[in-house]
Amino acid sequence: MPQKAGIPKTARERGKVAPAKFAHVVLRTSRYAKMVDWYRTVLEAEAMFGNDMATFLTYDEEHHRVAIARMPGLLPRPKFMASVDHIAYTYETLGDLLHTYRRLKAAGIQPFWCINHGGTTSMYYADPDGNQLELQIDNFETNEAANEFLAGPDFVTNPIGIDFDPDELCARLDAGESPRELVRWKDVAPRSLATIPRAYLGWFQHLLIRISSSVGATP
């Protein structure tokens, strides 16, 4: 099988035995009912199993994609510590992503950061425990095109992305603008880490970055 340019060989192509797929995430919480309800709402998931200790949720043919485990008395996780940063889910189309945004907004769940990373158009949400979920679409139709973008001058200039207003994006899509044009970068300019929302980084890391930026030593 010929290797696609710019894409590393898979483990199978390298003669290695590796997982066939990513199966599920398990989250432990002391906010059990809130967490189960939040993930059911956000992911349009159904419970395959549930009792007073754990709930297995799925939105496709897998028996569970997210499991919520009840553990009373857990301490809140500090923001400024090593941990999983976020979990991402990809939608098929921009229309699907914006439909989900509007559905969740009507349910009182709103993203804290909406950004076009260049390779993806993404909305970041926080669950009741503060874990972060990225709901996204791929901006390019092929991996080759995405890899070409990542190696190009625009991404070198701005590897963070360009913020967007989701309601404005919804209105423009409803007005008939092309989804491909709506996600295409324009007017690319450098961006500092200090412009990343505090909700994403945590207040302490955000403060350190702002201090570094003010003295001309942005990490």
C-alpha cells in the first residue's frame, strides 16, 4: 500500500500490533447525576447501563463511549496541574456543529471558547466538574490538505487560531454562505498565548503567561 505524502505510517504499516480503535473515556465524579445528565445532553447519548455507582453512555454502535463513575467525596481538581487537557469529538459538517451549538445553547450549555484552529473549527465546553470537551469539524476534506496547511506559512504565523462568534457563524450559514468559505482563514496575524481565554488555561497559568508577555518573554 503506497504511503500518503505527509502522513506517518500506521502501526500496522510498520508491522506493529496496536489498538484497533479508541474505545471509551471513564470519568469519576462526586456530581454524579449532573455529569450523567450533561453528557447525555451534549453528546445526544443514551444509557446502556446505569445504577447508583456507574452509568455507561453511547451515541453510536459501541456499547459505551463515556462512563461516569460515582465516587463521593472527591476533591475538585486544581487547574494548574498535569492532567488530560480536553477530549475532542468531530462532527460531519459545519451545519451539524452549529445545530449542536444552538441545541445546547437552548438547554443553557454554552461554549467558553470558539476558535478556528485552521485545521478545525472548534467549540470548547466545560462539564460540571470542569473537564473540557472540544466539539469540532475538520476544515479540510483530506489529511493531505490538512498536513499541507500545518506545514504552511499561515499556521507558522498563528498556530493558535482565530476566534469566532458562533451566532454570527450561524447567521451567515443560514444566509447561504458556503461552509468551506466560512471556515477558511482570512487576514492571518500572529497571536500571543496571552489571548487564550483564562477558562481554558486556568487562572494561574493565564496570569503567568500575561506576566511573561508584559516583559516581552512570551513562552
